[in-house]
Amino acid sequence: MGGQTLPPFGWGSVLGQWQFSPVVTVLAAALAVLYLEGAWRVARRHPARPWPWWRTAMFLGGLAVIVLATESGVGAYDDVLFWDHMIQHLMLIMVAPVLLVAGQPVTLLLHASRNPLHTWAKRAVRSRVVTWLTWPPFGVAAYALTITGTHLTGLMNLVMTSQGWHDAEHALYLVVGYLFFLPLLGLEPIRWRISYPVRLLVLFLTMPVDTFTGLALGYSNTPMAGMGPRPAWAPGPISDLHAGGAVMWIGGDGIMFGLMLVVFLAWSRDGRISATGRSWLESARRSSFAGLTGAATGAAPAPGPEGMAAAGAAATGSVPAGQRRDEGTIDDDEHLAAYNEFLARINAPHPRHPPRPGRPA
């Protein structure tokens, strides 16, 4: 769409100026359908533990951000206003990947799939290629090179003059953003497990990448080549360039700071739970249940092979086949076994006491 035919940029134009992209629309719709199908399968197989609705909302929100960034007015003005172009970049490399990571699509796939797809997905997650791609230093390097390389080199001019390169840049942002934020904010079953202090440190050390890029654009006096015809209502080329630098600097650092706050809150929450070994609700639940059934963490094992097997399972942290064990929570199988033992105990016949000396039996 030519810049001369676009109305002045505003909320109305962002929501009213749409450009249909078949590839983006089909891919987003297909991913949404597959995700919802997986969530439905998990809910059908495990009614007591359905897939969290908020993770579904996060994933669908990430797909919505991609559609808005490429097909709404944000995408329609990206070759006319450079600062709008930068907003689009932040949406694709920071906002959308974070939401997709929070949706945990890989975990959902493992829960919803059966063999051979389940085995293939598990092997793929544990493969050397995925292990290398999700290595945190690789994600940091890819993020830094992508931000600086696509904004401070001649690649920007190529992107602005070629639609094919422009679309490839969008895909690059999504992939790099996902790989960068996955080990820092995600809970997928990848190899890397990073402590909260290291996560905060990585986010803090990566923040200057956005700052440096924004300042470099803000102090540049060379107009960005490749921009479309500039309408009368648009700012001048230099002012537009400086505004784009401000978006990258302030917007990028603001989003990164918000993600650091999210990590810190998650750290404090996990710290409160680990201080007692479990949440207060789980502690009350266990105490009430132990008082009813007489079960206790330190209770002696029952005599016989079953008791010895239970003691060994408790010592090693393993559970028998067919049972499910969640760290820090009471499993339904554990509830059922303890409750059945409680019923058997109260219904068992009381043993007869031996007669006292001098009294008939």
C-alpha cells in the first residue's frame, strides 16, 4: 500500500488498515488449531488436571501479536514510518516470543501425543541440535547479532527495498526471540536449567544491546534508505529515524526490565515455597489428610514386601509404574492408597486380648 494513500497514523488507522498475508494467516490459524486440539486431548485424558487455560491464552496471544505486527496497520505503515517499523520489530522479537514460550507448546505436545509422535518429539527435544540451539550463550549471541546486524548495517536497506528479505527478517526475529527467551523464561523439557540469579544477569547484560542500537540510531544524521514515499503528514526523515531509535532504546529496555521483574517475582515465589517444602495450601492439605488417615512422612513402612517396596520408593524418589508423582504435591494415587489403608484399618476385627490370670477364657 503506497504511503500517499495512507491516512495519518493513529489507533483508528492501526485497527482499520489491514493487509492480508496468506502465509501468516494460514500458519497462525494452523498453529492455533493444533494447540487447541492438544489442550482438548489433555483435558479429555486427564479431567482432574486439564491444560492450564492461561497457557492457552498466552500462546494464542503470541499468535495474535504476530498477526497484528504483520497484517494490521502496524504492518501497513512499516515501510512509511521508521519508528512504526521499530515497534513492529519489538513485537516480533520480544513480545510474541515471550508469549509463545509461556504457552509451553512442546510440553503440550508431549502430553497430548502418543507414539510414535511422542517418542519422536522427546528425542528431538533431547537431540544435540536442539541442545545447541537452546544453549543460553548461543541465544544471547544470536539476539545481539540480530538486533545490531539488522539495524546498523546495510542489511536494513536491503530489507526495506525487498519484500522477500523483509519477510525473512520477520521470521528471523521470531526464531531468535524464541530461542533467546526459552531457557530464561520457559519451563520446557530442554537440557538447560538456569538459576534465577543467572537469568536476571543474562537479561541485564543483554539490555545494553537495545540501548546501544537505539542510541546509534538516535544520533545518526543519515536518513534510512529504502523507505516508501513519505506523505505530507509524516515527520521528516531525520526526525523519523531518531524516533525509531527512541522506540528501540526506551521500548526495548522497558520490555527487558519488565521481564526481569517477572523473573524476580517467580524467584521470590519459588523461594517461599521451598522454605517450607511446599505451598501453605499443600501443607494444610497434607496435615488434614495425615490427621484423618494416620499417614505421616516419617511413618515406618508396613511389614512385608509391599512395605519394603514403598520404603525403597520413598528413599529413591521413584514411584511404581502407573502412578503419577508431582514434586511437592499429593498425588491422587497416593490419596487413594492411604484412604484404602485407613478404611481397612478401621474395618479390621479387633484382636482378642488374652484372658487375665484367674479368669476363664
